[in-house]
Amino acid sequence: MKIIRIFYKLLVISIFAIFLLFYLTLAKLILSVFSKEFANRFGFLNSKLVSKFLKTIWGIHLNVIGKENIPNKNGFIVFGNHFGYVELISLCSLTPIVFVSKQEIRKWPVLGFIIGLGGTIFVDRDSGGKSNKYINQLKKALKNQINIYFSPEGTNSDGTFLYRFKSALFVPANQLKYPILPYACAIKKVNNRTVDRKHRLKVAWFGDEQNFGDHFINFLALKNIDVEMRILK
């Protein structure tokens, strides 16, 4: 059953990725003729629909507390604890978001190109988020009514603790006086069972410690994941 489940999910995701690649590329090319700002906002607005689709395929059951705290107007920074791609998809299914991500992801085959089309802001870890170049990119996106997610921890964990926050990427919101939206996310159950460390590590992805391909295949073998997300003020 696991092999069938993995094959089915891979097939559906692959077909969807091909469709998304052509759809976003064509749409952004056409819209860029009229307005580059709107073309960028178009990719951003589609992120919510894409995330809802992936959340369904991946079997993520999301319980949200404090959804009323999400601002009605777009153009804010979102941040919280980071343990991989499950909480990002869950978060993005609630409100459209573009991500601040490490430069290396841009080079990933297909996926890197697709998330680039979605408006991801890629940051070089060597120069870090303190660079005026990246701060100005974030300010431009916020002014274009685009919501931005970044991990102030600068890395991901297993979801049970927080690293010390790095404050540089809060600078754009502070300078523009735009809102920031904090959240806290927890894995509650895996395959309908209370989560233990073995199953937690099948959901949480340590980008520098785990091979993405191996982790993703093991993740697709899971039936479902119960996630609780608290949206704070």
C-alpha cells in the first residue's frame, strides 16, 4: 500500500507541477506586458490555491486557532517556528504568501523554477538578510501588497524548540510600519497516532542534515498528518 500511495501522490504532483509551470510562465509573461507589479502579485495570489491542493494531496489535516488575527489587507510579514514544508503549506493555505529562501533552492530542478515564478525572494546566506539589496526587495514586495514569510531562526528544527531569532529581516516592516503576523505550529498526530520522534522526523525536514529526496519519499508514504496552527496577534 505504501508503494501505491507514493506512486499515486508522485504522479498527481508531477502532473500538477507541469501544469503549474506552463500556467504561471505564460500568465506572468502576458501580464508583465501590462504591469510587472501585477504580474508579481498574480504569482503571489495563486500560492493559496496551490497550497490548498498540496495540503489535500499530502493528507494534512489543519486545525487553526486565531484565524481572525490574519489582517484583511495584504502586505504584511509572517513568521513562526520552522520545521520543513508541512507548516509552510499549511500556512499558505490560509493566506497567500511568498517566501524568503536560501539561494541554493533556486538551483533545484523544476521546483526551484516554479517557486521562483511564485515570487520567492532568494537570499545568499553568505551576505545574509542584513544586505540592503534584500531589505529593499522585501520593502518593494510589501508595497506591492504581497505577504512575505521568513524564518527568523535562519534554519529549521524538529518543531519542538526555537533557535535564537535573527532580526535583520524585520527591518522592512519596521521601516514601513507594516504589520507582522506571528504564528506557532505543532505536529499533533501522524497516521492518526500521537506523534513520536520517529514519525516526527518523517514530517520535519532538516534541510542541511537530511537528503530532501529520501525525506520526501518517506513523507509521501504517510497517510495523514494532523497539524495545529495558532495565529497570534
